[in-house]
Amino acid sequence: MQAMFIKEMRQFLRGVPSKIGAGLAVLSWVMVGFAWKVKAPTLDALRTMGAEDVPGYIAVFLFQLGIFAAAFFGLLFILGSSAGRWRLELGDPAFSPGITTCTPAWKLALGKFLALMCQMFAVLLLAGILPSLVFKYVPAVRVINEFVTETANANPKLASFNSFRTLEYSWAVVCATLSWGTLTLALCSLKPRSRGKFDLGSIAAMLVLLPQTFVLIGGVSFDKFGMLIAIRTMVSVVGGFTLICSGVSAPSSNRLFLFKTWMFVSVLGISPLLYKLQGVFTMKMYASELVVTGIFFLFSSLFERVTQSRRVLTALNNPVWAAVSFPFTTGALNSFALAAIFIALGWSFSPEMGNVNLMMIGIFAVVAAFANFIGLVNERKAFKISRLLIFFLAMLGVAIAAGVMAQHDISIDMEKYGDVVCVILLLAALGLCAPLIKYYNYRKKHL
């Protein structure tokens, strides 16, 4: 870990990113200096809002915007440079940390992660947080803040805005930076594998983490602002770090095991806790999140291996451990099992979901199972075709069939035949998954 951390920091300090970050930090402080030269208006002048004062207000706003822009672009450049270099290193056949070194994958990932965080927070502190804190004491800014507070207190509709504005949200920016850096590094850690240009299974897994990054947009009550932001940041950082480790680990390992386990724990336990703390928890909302997560893993199965080699299966010699951990290990069939668990839990928590929704989920499961079945046939016949392409073509066929039925006024009475339709779709999905079960370990005899 120390060697990886030192290497990354040396590359940063010797390279162009550190010089650009330093230049943007200087630019932020120059903005503060210019803002200090703006003549401070009086409260009476702000109340009358004379035309001659408008340029001063605009200048102060532009200086503040310049500080934010310098910090943002500094973070963006350093993140892109460091994570992009890491992506190229992992893609280099001469650099295979999961195979050519005895250092555990999590230590290598932790060294890279800590180095990136140090670089990002150095720029954020020097170009963003410190100039913003000093900017509050600029005479013109202090008067404008007093005027905004006075106006908000006089108008009840602006009271919530003022309460948010007066929060000490620098640490919230820190949390957002943590999530942003972790998820970007996780995406760049997914190095090319021998079967394709990208490890699309893990890239698809990033989708479920994205909502955790947008925690500042809404849905957070002001009285519990700090606690909710901290919990959601923790979820995204832990989930992202497990994907970083999966990118560094050897191709023969169950690389998504930690990620799937963490998502199971967070969706099943942490999400309802957050809803309870915000006072918006309903069983229907919780069931919907479980079902959406299940659908996500159905989609993610399109990018995972359809068969397992002996090297992967040796970690599951214990039959009890193999049965318990099966839904969480890497593989298309494994993701199908995990998706079935989520969907079954969602339906049990909210039976009023209805046969129509179950039918739509069943159609999605059948199409995903069909795409994985085609992928198995392709792998055995040694010719390649994208399972994702098969999935979208099949969904397009379903949409066309639905349109033709609607055009000819053909419909199914879901109240009368809904249970039958759902059972048929379930049997179809199981039938298409049967070959994946049969040939799950078919390579073993060839090794």
C-alpha cells in the first residue's frame, strides 16, 4: 500500500496536474483579492437597489462563481489525470497487480485511493474551501449576506432557503467529493479483460451507485442534513471501493462478491433507515426500491460470465458456503438468483404490487434470460455476439408485439388471467436459465 501511495504522489508532484492545481489555487485567491476591492454597499442602498450599484453586485457574484469554477475544474483535471493513468496501467499486460504481485488487491486499491483523495482534497482545500471561507469576510459580501438574511426572515416562503443557506456545508462538499472521486476511480479500475474491451459487468454495477452521488439535489431534511449526507456518502464510498478492488483482483476471482454483498446489506438495511430518519418511509416505497434493485441485477447479468472455470469454483468447495454465497458471486446465473431474492422480497413486502407490474418484471426477466442463453450458445460455438444487443432486439420485439396487440384491440384480462400469465413467464425464465445451470461448470473437464 505504501509503495503504491508513494508512487502515485511522486507522479502527481512531478507532473503537470500539480502545477495546474497550484495555478487554479492562485486564481481563486486572486478572485478574493479583487472582491476585496469592491466598494461595500450599505443596507439602504441594497434595499433601493439602484442601477449604479448593479455592476458591484454582479462583480461580487462573478468572483464567487470564479472560485467555485477554479475548484471544480481543478478537481476535474486531477481526477481525470490520475484515474485515467490508473486505467492505462491496469490495461497494460506488463502491469497485472492481481497476478504478478503478492500484495493483496485491497492494499493496492487502498494505496491508489488514498493518493487520489490526498490530491483532490489538497486542491479542494487550497482552491475552494479556504478561499470561500475568506470570501465571507469581504466587506461587500458581508453586507449582501446581511441583506439576504433580512429579506428571508421577512418572507416566510424564503425561510427554508435561508436555513439551507446558513448551513455550514463545506463538509457536505467534502462528502460529495469523496463520492465523486471513489466512483470515478472505480469506473477506471475496470481494466480490459481477454474477452472484451471493457469489463461491462462491473461498469453496469456502477449505475446503482449513481443515486448516492446526487444526495445534495433533494430529499434530505435540514434537521438531519449532516447525518443523512454522511450515511449516503459511506454507502457510495464502500460500494465504490469494492469495485476498485474487483478491478485490481485477478480475472479468475469472484470480483463482484464484495459489491453484491454490500448492495444487499445497504438496500435491505440502510435504505429503510434513511427513509425512517426522514419520516417518509412507506412499505410501498421500500418494496419498489427492492424491485428496482432486482431489475438492475437482471440487467447486470448480461455483462457477467455465463460459465465458471475450475479456478473460480475452487473457492466454493464447501457446499454450505457455496449455497449461501452463490447469489453474491460473479456470474450471470448468480445475478439472476440475487435479482430473484430482491424481487421476491419486494413482492412479499407489498403484495398490492399487482399482476400488471409482475408481468412487466416477468417479461424483463424472460428477455434477460434469453439473452444469456444466446450468450451461452455463442460461447460454446466459439463465435461472438453481444448479449446486450440481443437483449435490446428482444425488447424491441416485445414493444412491437404490444403495439400490434393494441392496434387490433387485443388485450389480456389481468384480473382473470394475471396469475396464469405470471406463472407462464416464470416458467419461461426458469426454462431459459436451465441450460446455464447445466453448463455452469462445463469448462472444468477441458482444463
